[in-house]
Amino acid sequence: MSEVLVVIDHADGVVKKPTFELLTIARRLGEPSAVFFGATARG
């Protein structure tokens, strides 16, 4: 199974709804991996 990269869309650290939809689609295609960019990103 392939890995599918999803960039997390957020506003002030709150994930937006379309991101969850993209993660669901990514799971259908393969193994999803999420990347969170921004100053509020935490490990």
C-alpha cells in the first residue's frame, strides 16, 4: 500500500473540516501521513 501525504489546513491550531475529509480519502488510497505547518504546530 502506498503512503499518501496530507497537509493539515488549520486556523490558530484548529484543524478545518475539509482536512478530515482529505484524510478519509487518503485512507482509501493508501496509508495517510499528515504534515502540520505553522507556529502553533507541536510534536
